Amino acid sequence: MAAAWVRLCALVLIGVSSGAALAKDKTPSAIVVGGGLAGLTAAYELQSKGWQVTLLEAKSGMGGRSGLATSEWIGNSKAQPVLNQYLDRFKLETLPAPEFVRTPGYLIDGEYFSATDLATKQPATAEALKRYEKTLDDLARSIDDPLKPQANSTLFALDQINVSTWLDKLQLPATARQLVNQQIRTRYDEPSRLSLLYFAQQNRVYRGISDRDLRAARLPGGSPVLAQAFVKQLKTIKTSSPVTAIVQDKDGVTVKAGSVGYQADYVVMAVPLRALAKIQMTPGLDGQHLAALKGTNYGWRDQLMLKFKKPVWESRARMSGEIFSNTGLGMLWIEPALKGGANVVINLSGDNARLLQAFGDKQMVDQVLIRLHAFYPQARGSYTGYEIKRYSTDAGTGGAYLAYGPGQISKYWRLWERPVQRVAFAGEHTDALYPGTLEGALRSGQRAAGQVQDLLAGKSFEPEKVAPVAAAPAANTSKGKGGFFSNLFGGGSEQDDKADKAPVKAEPEKHEEAKHEGGKQEQPGFFSRLFGAL
Ligand SMILES: Cc1cc2nc3c(=O)[nH]c(=O)nc-3n(C[C@H](O)[C@H](O)[C@H](O)COP(=O)(O)OP(=O)(O)OC[C@H]3O[C@@H](n4cnc5c(N)ncnc54)[C@H](O)[C@@H]3O)c2cc1C
């Protein structure tokens, strides 16, 4: 009897261990949805760990969102460490940026000023910009850990305020305010649509990183060149395969693209939120995720590239790099084209981009050209054509990139960094430090690949139990002379003192410029208001 029992135990043990060996030997598999840089990174990292990976991309081409620049500016390894690691790994050569493009320039009523020119020729504007930068830096410094921007109730309260309200308090002179608005809407979104906490957190992340670090080199061919380097490494890519549904069960996932169903152990969803909202998930996402899919703000930015036979600006000034105009021309990049000639990329952002929704491509190009010719008559005979990218109206992104609106950090902070059962999420919008950038997309792909491996190893990603943050106290309980909010708004006016004493209430979003410029009855003169008078 005892012998039989021992034999039985031995058989069971052999069965168990051979089953485990079988599970261990099976090549783990993953499907990556989305062939932008985030999805490409996730697929590449998993494949290099021995996973069997299938990448599904909706469009016929790979690479996802990429700007129109033919020779994209990129940061050095201080500003964009992960990007630089991949450039090295794939041996992609960059060209060092010439010194004069590494700091921003300004186009004020059509006249170009370098940062140094501005200090001597427009001292009031230069001083106001400095005051703005100093106040913003103080605000950024108040965040200890950019991964926990809402760490205390005072900071939490900043999430309820929009950036425009904060700027109003600074009382900048008109030109400085226009330039600041332009810079913010180009990098994020319209100031009135942005959470002040998000803006502060982003400035905390980039604290100590100068414009010179951010524009250190040029990548000939731009981000599509990096995307192609990933594509070359991947074994299984299916383009023109829009995913419509994902079903998870205890054994794996089935991903539906057209009439084909793909099966794997795990999925990485590397698509923007608006695209994710269109994919049916079983079991469904919870209420918080669904609200985030619908409500998270994306900055708007459209790009218009005007092509010229020769760099017509050279005679006037060595204009290049990032140039902020105080008129609706937005932010301009002027760059030598790869095949000779010169390109001007006009970045129309924020509410300027929203207003332009109503206009056709050609109409928009004509209006921009009229303004450019007024400033630069020598450009007239040199123009050869245009390209346009309207991310704002692309149903797949619904904007250019993530830019948290008021109240949204409080609701959705780091939500997509947590896998949901067998699904991990990637994409610029899921990166807490560098959203809206190539760096963020690459980092998110690495993180999601790591999480899928952790899931396979049995790790759980149950939500952390976080203590709820209390309502904002009267702000004079905070640090420093004069109270946190008066320091924050850069002054000690009576108004600021009142703000210091009263608990902060959520500010309703204001879209003043949109109201004035975009109202139907105001159509006549629309372009002159938008682009500045001739
Ligand atoms: C105008 C503009 C200028 C920018 N400038 C800079 C810059 O100067 N520096 C910088 O660092 N970053 C810049 N960025 C940001 C950078 O381009 C993005 O952060 C990055 O490309 C996002 O990559 P991603 O993989 O997260 O998303 P995406 O590139 O959008 O990739 C998502 C992919 O998913 C696919 N997809 C969507 N739905 C489905 C579906 N149902 N099934 C299958 N596939 C699907 C899409 O077709 C797409 O290919 C800029 C962005 C824009 C729009």
C-alpha cells in the first residue's frame, strides 16, 4: 500500500514537473497594436527577449505620427536619453545643430529678432519674458517629484486652474503675452485649455535642460528614419490591419483585425486614446478608463510645409530653428530641404488650429503665403508647393498629443501605466514624464514590454491604495514669505492676497480667443485677426 502511494506521488510529481517544463519551453507570444514608435519599441524589445511578436498597424505605412520636417531637430542625451540610445544602437547618424538655431527666435510684427536682439531692441518684451520664465521656474521648483506632481493638496489645487488664468495674473505686456501664448500652444495646447499643474510638472521635468540641449542635432529624414530602423528588425508586421476588437480570457487574448483573429498570450495597445476608444474590449474597461478615453485633452497642432527653391530668408537674417511669431503664424521652422531649397514649416497650434478646421487646405495655404510675402517679398518667385498634416482633425488621434486639461491629472494620472489583465498600454500619452514626444513614445514601449514580461512571470499590477488628497487648504499655510499663491503668481498684490486666503476653486475653462476670433458672425476679417494685419 505504502509502495503504491509512493509510486502515485512520483507519477504526479513527474506529471507536474513535465507540465511546468512544457509551459516554460513554450515561446511566449504578444500582439502589439499600433506601428508608431511606441508600438515598434515594444515589439522590438519583446522580440529581442525571445518572444514571438505580431505587430498590427491600421495604415498601409509604419511609423505613426511624424512631423513634416524633413530633418527633425532632436535633443542631446540629457534631453532625450532613450531616443539617443536607439539612435546609437541602430547607428543612425545625426548632424550637430549650428549654434544659431539652438536658441529660439521671435518674429514680431514680421520682424525677426534673435534672443540677443530682443534684449537690446525690445527690452520691455525681453524683461517680461524673463519675469515669466522666473515665475514659471519657481512654480516648477515647488514640485519635488515630477512623478508625483499632486503630492500635496496645494499642488493638487493647481490642477484645477488653467494656465491662462495664471498668465493673466502676471500682467505681461501685450507682445510678451502673445509670444508666451504662442510658445505654450505650440508645445502643449491653448493656455486656457491646460492644467496649470501639468504645465508646472512638465517644466519641472525639463528643469536644467536648456533650449540648446533640446535642439542639439538634426536627424536627416526625421523620425520616419528611426521607425524604419525598428521595422527592419521585426519579423512579423501586418500593415492595413485595423484592430476592432480584443477578447481576453484566462488563457490568452484574441485580437480581431478585419476578418482575421490573432491569438497570443498578451497584448500591447500602442494606439492614441481616441483610437483605443473605438476598439471593443471584452471584458470592458472600467468607468475611469472609459472617462479618460473620452475626456483626456489632446493639444491641437497642424503643420503646413511651404517649399521654396532657395532659402530666401538668408539675406535678411540667419533665421532657423524655432521662431515664435506674435501673430497667428504660430511657430515656424525654417530648414534646408534634403534635396536643396528651403522649407518653412508653419505650426498652427491650439485654438488657431481649431479655428482653421473650417477651412480647406488650399485656402489656408493661400492666406499664410499672403502674410509671408508681405514680410518677405523675395519669397514670391521662389515658392514651389506645399504639404499639409492636419493632426487635429485626424480621427485616429483627435489632436496632436496628450496635454492634460484642468482637473485631469487629478482624475487620470498614470492610469494607462497599469496593465489591465493581459493588456499593457503604450504610446506617448502613457508616459508620465515625456508625453507628447518621441522620447515618451519610446520609453512607453520599453515599459509596456517590461510589464508584459512581468505578467508572464506572475507579477500582479493591482492598483496601489492611494490615500485621497484633501481639499486645498487656505494657501497661506504653505511655504515662504507671502504665502504659496502670491509667490506662485509672482507678486504680492491685494488680489493675490485674496487668492492666498480663499480655498482654490475649479476655474471654468475660458476660451476667450476662440470666442472672439471663431464666432460665425465674426468671419469677415478672420484671417487678418488670425495672422495679424498686413
Ligand atoms: C505636429 C507634431 C509635431 C511633433 N514634434 C515633435 C518634436 O519635435 N519632438 C518630439 O520628440 N516629438 C514630437 N511630436 C510627438 C511625437 O511625434 C509623438 O509623441 C510620437 O510620434 C507618438 O508615437 P506613438 O507611438 O505614441 O503614437 P503614434 O505614432 O500615433 O502611433 C500609433 C499608431 O497606431 C495606429 N493605429 C491607430 N488605431 C489603430 C488600430 N485600431 N489598429 C491598428 N493600428 C492602429 C496608428 O495608425 C499609428 O500608426 C510631434 C507630434 C506632432 C503631431
